[in-house]
Amino acid sequence: MKLEGYCYEYGSAARRMATFNVEGIAFNLMVGDESIQSGELSELSFSERIGNTPRKVVFKDGSVFETQDNNKIDEVAFVGGNKYSISRRIQMLESKWRWALTSVVFLVVLGYFITSVMLPWAGRELAFIVPSKVNETISSGGIRLLDQKWFEPSELSDDKKNEIRESFTDLINTLPNSEFNYKLYFRNIGEANAFSLPAGEIILTDELVRLAENPEQITAILLHEIGHVHHRHVMQQVIRSSLISVAISMATSDLSALEDLVVVLPVFVLKSGYSQADEIEADAYMFEHMVRLQMNPIHFANVLQIITQDKSNIDGTTLKYFASHPETSKRVENAIRKSNEFLGDGDVF
Amino acid sequence: MSDQDRASLEFKGSGSEYFKIWIVNLFLSILTLGIYSAWAKVRRKRYLYGNTSIKGASFEYHASPITILKGRLIAVALLIVYSVLSELFPLVGFFLLILLFAFIPWIVWRSLRFNARMTSLRNVHFSFKGRLGKSYLFYLVIPFIFPLLISSLFSFGYSVLVYEYPIENFYNYFSDLINFPDYYPTEILILTVGSVSMYLLMIPYVQKIKMSYYMNNSCFGQGKFSSNISASKFYLIDILTFLVTAAVFLFPIMIFLLIYGFNAFFDYGSEFLDNVNSIVPVFFIFVAYVFMLSSVFLSTAFFTAKLRNYVYSNTQLNDNISVNSNLNTWNLFWLYLSNFFLMIFTVGLAYPLTIIRKTKYMAETVSVKNVEAFSQFVSQQEQQQSALGEEIGEAFDVGSGIEF
């Protein structure tokens, strides 16, 4: 067998046209009529095959023969002891369309599995392994920071506040023993909303308290926020986004900055998708405890509708989209269904 | 020397072949929980290097996957620590970022050395002989510390001369500025505006010294590259890039004025907003997004083309081998734009194709004169190198600012 190519002496860039002859297990490297190397194939090392890139044969003294003839060099290397068998198998996979397509299908399925099953699972498991002390550390200074940036002091009357505080304390006392120390704060941000911080601080806004039609609606909101704390959603979010950013950074290590723009969008969608799931989980917690406390879950549907209507009144054009967002109406429907179940249960007893 | 001695780089990689290599290796990387990714990286690089050739002699990438894996494991551990800590405690994350900042010159220096050492052409390795101290000078001291220092001095001097700030209390000056900002408005203005504008004005100069550091310390065997570039040309290119970007942004405003006249600009509001339906804003956002991207692509293409052509055409290897580059702004712009849409419409699956297209264009616009003189070079012995700098650089997206 004959292979055409170039030969280089050890470490030198000077090249000469050469012919590599193989007979059985013996080889012979010829430059013109002169034989400059000879011996047995087992003394040689062969570079691995990647696509149709040129191949190198390295001789014992470090000189090199380079050739484009990939198929012949594979045969020669096989006779010479096939010193790169794993690489050869990988190259077989790389050269077949059916393996490429299998990989695509696998990656799509895996991508779905990782984002919809594994990441939430890992977030949940790890969030409960992390000691609750860490939650307090994240929370510490949180209220102070929010007070500086966004919150105004509450303008509610002391009577109103005390009334809600009392029912909050009663509510907390009915909850099973928790490692969280729940605290209630009143603040003003000019719109109806409620927040929770990971160590159990719950914040109600003045507007929400004003809009709520009865104490049960406020209890529903409080239970929803307690649900976020109970399920450690902030910690889960932290763990998931850390995992996502590490994974993205590993998978796209050779993307240039311009192509990064393409990656930002799926990350954003992923992160906001999870927060919807968290809302639904907090709702479930709230429904469970409302039913346990003999309160009708319909109160939550009512207060949710009041809040979203109020928001859409602020700015008719921009917020209309968010107010009619399917997730909100789904949550309202959910609450109505729970309410029907609750009333149905009532009939049985 | 005759023009026949001039040879262009040739790139023979194909999109479909590289796609198969990329996807199978990605698959194996995930199956092995990322361990195989080091092998995958080496195979991808070997494919791209091996398909780039000059007069039938191809480049070769030599990094060993084990070396890459070691560097990568440490880099990923650091990245995990960083992202968890900065999610939990933004302030700690901020300090870690400053720490990373202090390490950037080291990361750049290590990865320049590693990548040069791992590349060979015609059996001879490249190398980078720049010193670490110079990297700190060019990547940290001159661009950041110098403007800060000078404007602090001016600010302090102003305070001493105009407001008779006690000069012997200089060590209290910064804490005074931070604690009583209301008393030192002019001083703070001098400090902030001074350092920011100095930083901005020095950008072309900093680009030049980084490029010069890279080029003039690169070697091929015993041969040395030398690049005779001047800062004034960098200033010219940066100013032109700025003008191109400004022109692109002004263009739609001009069109609008031509169509609607100047009056429309002031009273279109009421009539226009009445007809708004929910589709229009979404469409507008899309058009604005594509337009903004195009202008970013155009100015990047302009800058890259002008800069690389200038630097390469003034670069030599050992006085007798010269390099040239003839990138074209519009071709490069089209490459960026079409690659971007390829990525969008295939949900990222066309990524390998975009890499092939880019590598091909970037390679085939480079030519070398007097190729046969390559024969005189021999490889130089050098110690083994770890891939730590290179891998940390990749994990944290640290660029050397001199990639083409």
C-alpha cells in the first residue's frame, strides 16, 4: 500500500514530498528514491481521525509524515495495533447522520426533562437541605433595603393594622409547628400587592388592605405568602438560577458575545416559567389551610380579581395584557373549583 | 518578491460534517455529565484547525483533553461557588467580581500562552513570550488604575487649592467624599467625570497596547512576529466606528422626517395613539430589536474589518514573511446578520454551521507572502502548561480583547 504526503524532520518546518509504503507489518518512508525511515508499524503512533482533517504518523525519532489519505491510514493503523480504538469508535459515530439525528432527539428530550423535572426537583431537594439559618441570612436587611428603595411607610390607621395583626397571630398559631418566625409588615407602594421574604417576613400594601372586601380575603393573601415561605420558593429560585447559569455557561463556552443574545431569551422564559409554578404551589398551600380553617376558597378568587382589575385601571393599554394573562384566570378558576369542592364537602357533613 | 509567493489561508471544513461532530460530542458530553466535554472541545478545535491550511499544510491543535479537563473542573467549581454566593449575597458577589477583575490580566496571559503553545503549523509550534507584569500593566493599570489615580489627584488638588482642605489629611479624603457627599459636589464631579472620560478617551490607546503586546510577543518556532502599529490609526478607526454607529441610528429618524415632515414629529402623538392596537407595539418592538442588532452588527463588522486589516498588513514574521488581511465590512456584516437569523430560526441547531461560515471567511481573507521561507523554522522546547487560565477565562467569559 502506498500513501502520498509530506515528511518533516523532528521539530522542523522544512517539508519534503514523501511516499509511505506498507507491506504486511513493515513500512518504508521514501523521499524520491531514498528511503529515510523503515521498520515495523507497531513502532509508530497515529494521530486520531476527526472528519477529513490531515493525519500524522510520528516515527520513533520524532519525525513526522503527514497525509490526507484518511482511509488508507486507518487500515495501516489497524494493522499497526489500532492504538486509538476509542477515538476510532467516536469518529464512526461522528460520521453517521443517524447518530447525529439520534443525538438531536436525545438532546431535545433531555432538555425537556432537565428543565421540567430535574431542575425543579433539584431546587426542591436542595432548598430543604439548606439550613433555615441561611434563609434568615438572605432575608437580613431585606426589609431595610426595600424601605430605602421602594416602600413608603403605611398610612393605615392603627386600629386597622392591629385588627389584621391579631388575625395574623391567630392564623400563625393554627399552623403546624414551623421553623420560620412569621412577621407581618404594612407598607405603601401605591398599588395592591403582597410580598414575602425567605425568613418569614410578610408585607401587605395599604392599597391591598383597602381593596379587600372582608378579613377572609386578607387571610387568603396571607396564607398564599406563607405558602411561598413554607415551600422555600426564594431558595429554590436561587438554586435553580445558579444551576441554569452554570449549565448555560458550560454548554455555550465558545459562543461569542453577539451570539449570547440568543441565549438570554430562553433563560428568561425558563426563569419566569418557574415562578408561575411557584405561584400555583403557594395557592395550593393556601387552599389547603383555608379548607382546614373552614373558610371558603372563593375569597381568594374574589380578591385576585379585585387586584387585577385595579391594576388594569391604572394604565389601560400596557397592563391589559398582563391582567388578561391566562395564568391569572387559571388561578381564579382553580379557586372557584376549590370553593365548589369546599361547599360540596360541606353538604356531605 | 513576486505576487506568486502570496498564498491565502484555505478552509475546507463543511457545515454538515461539523454538525455531526458537534452534536455527537455534545450528546456524549451530557451522557458523561460534562466529563467528556474536554475531549469534545479538543475534537472540535482539531477539526477547525486541521481544515485550515496554507499551501497544503494545515494547522494542528495539540491540547490534551486531560489538561483541559483539569483546568475545566477547577473553573467550574469556581463558577458554581461564584454564582451561588452572588445569588445569595449580592454584596459578596460584587466583591468576588472585583477579585475576578484583579485576576483578569493573569487569566489573559495564561490563555494566550496556552493557546499559542497548543497550535502548530508545519510541525512547528507557536508560542507567546509576553511577561505577566506587562499584562497587568496593559489590562489593569493603564486602563483603570491610571485614570482613577490622575482624577483623584486633580480632585484632591482642587479641594486643597480652592477650599483649603488640609493637605496632611489626604488619607481621610475618600472617606470624607463618601460620608459627606453634599459638601464636596465639585470634587466628586471631577473624580467621577474625570476618570470616566479619561477611560473612554484612552480606549483606542489601550486597544493598541494590548494588540501590540500580543503581536510583538508571539513567536513561530524561533521566529518572532513584529507588528508596527500606531495609536493614531486606532483613534481614527474608533472615531469612524462611532460615526458609522451614529449614522445608522440617525438613518430611521431621517426617513421618518422625510415622509411625515418635521411637524409630524411634534403632534403625531394624539392621532397615532388613538389607533394603537395590541399588535402594533409587538411589531414595533420586533422591528426595533432587529434594527438595533443590525446596527450593532454593522459597527462591529466595520471595526473588526478595519482593525484586522490594519494590524495584519503591518505584521511580519522575522522580517521576510509578511501577512495581509482583506476583510470587507459588508461581507462581515452579512455574515453576522445571516448567522444570527440561522441561529434564531433553527433554535440554535445551526450553531456549527455558523462557526464554519465564520471560520471560513475569517481564514480565507488572510494571506501570507513568501510562504516557502517557513522552512527555516524549528520548534522551541517549552515546559508543559496547564489550561487553568484558558478554562477560567471561558467559564467567566473573560475576553482578551484581541480576538479576531
